[in-house]
Amino acid sequence: MKESHPFVKKYVSRVATSLLVTIILFLAGCTTQEINRPASTREIPVTTTQMGNVGTVSVSDNVTVHFIYVDIGDAIFVDTNGKDMLIDAGCRECGQVVLDYLSRINASKIDIIVASHHDEDHIGGLTSILSAPYTLDVWDSGSTRTSQVYQDYGSLATTKNFTIVERGQIYWLNNNTKVTVLNPNQPLEFDKENDNSVVLKIEFGDVSFLFAGDCEVECENSVLASGLNVSAVILKAGHHCSRTSTSNDFLDSVNPKIAICSVGASGNARFGHPHLETINRLKAKNVEVYTTLDSGDIKIRTDGKDFSVLNGD
């Protein structure tokens, strides 16, 4: 594992030399052009880390998690030798980007779609996915919105096997891949949409992933107070590595080796994501940080004992 991550230097340089571009992105919002793979994609060297004894996981098994570049939002595909899961699909224009990515990796099915919460940069692209010829279940937080994007998503999602999930539920993607719902509580605890995010922990052998949606500090504190085991090797940091998420208390409990920040050019221009405070908190805990802003598509492959961080596709 590298001693330091070059994100901060590259981030400052990019912003300083591309002020005009960021102003344009600020005005334009999420567009088809912006959700193309970044031209300056950094090639990720193969980083392989050995975690210990693999236990009962078959050596023929593996799990690959794809963090797909969709600019401002989240889109995560979990590929197993059993059921496959898609967590979010970015903004409306991103749905086709996700479908194209899945085609390139020869993913022929989605068994479970997870709508982490109902902001446009998470569920907008799901309308394209839900319109595609997949047989699937939909997992949802159970919150409601008045937005058009929510109405469009909901009208399609409820035609599927629609499930409102809640904290403490356990599912299995195959005999060896366990999914635990860490959030939300039911009935929902919070008025804020982000804090009712579906937060999942996926365990495969000695390697575990925690997907935090847009969970902010209040949500994090609720998850910690539940007493559930939140420790994970790989953390998809909450709310695009905003300063409102990934608190020190949460980091101490998760204790990740790797953190993924899902953010792109327009998210950086509009909101300043990822916030430097959050990057510094992660670096202070010796967590290696990867961002889709810097690296484009990212995939993490594991056999339950070792894991490798690679460029996507």
C-alpha cells in the first residue's frame, strides 16, 4: 500500500489551471458530456493486499465491485457468482452510461437494485435501468419525495419486487456473500433524505465493503449506536466525501484500509466535493483514498482473502 495518495496535489493543480472549465460545469449541471470518463484518468497500479485466512470461502469464488464514473452521483455494481447488485445509477443521463458499462463487462443481469435514497444524482439513472429487460428486486428506504424524478423512479420501481429494507436485515447474494442492512431504521428516524440512506455492509471471507450512500453524521451516529458491527476493509465514503460525513468516530469504528469517493467534475465545481477536511481525516487514519474524479471507473476484486484495486472495465 502506498504511503501517501497524490490526490491533493492533482486536485489543486487541476482546479487552478481549469477555472474556466469549472465555471462552465457549474452552469451546465450534469450533462452527457460531463459523464464521459475523465480525459485525465489516472491509471491505478495494481494494489493487492492480503487480509489473512479465507475461512470457508471456495478458492473458485470471487467478488468484484465496480465504482462507475457517473460524475456527480453514485453507481456501484457488485458482481458475484450468485446474485448481482446495482446500488444507484447517478443522474438521468447516467442511466445509459451505466448500461453501457455493464455491457462492456458482459454483465447480463441485475438481480437487485438498491436506491440508496431519492436524490436525483442517485435515482435519476435508475429509470433507464428499470426500463431495461432485467428481472430484479428493488430495495428502497421507504422515504417519499414530491420531485418528478422520484415519481418517475417510483412508478417503475413498484412494478418490480419492491422491498422497503430496515436495519438489521441480512441477505445472501450467494452462499458466501452476506449483506447486512445498517440503515435506515423503520419507521424512518430523520427528516433529512441523506440520513435515511440505505447503508449496506457486504462481507465475503475476510474482505468487507461498507456502502454509506449519502449518510451524514446524524445517520452515522445512529448506525454506531445500533451496536451493529460496522468494521470494513473498503469504505464507499458517504455523501461524496463531503465534510458532513465520514466523522472521526465513524472512521474509528469502520477502520477501513481503502476509501472510495464517488465524485466528478460538476460535483467538484458545484459543491467542492470531495472536501479537503474529509480527505485529511481519511489520510490521518492512514486510509488510502481513491476518487472517481481522479481515476474514473474503479474496480475492486477479491477472492475473500486478497483484494486488488484496478481501473474499471
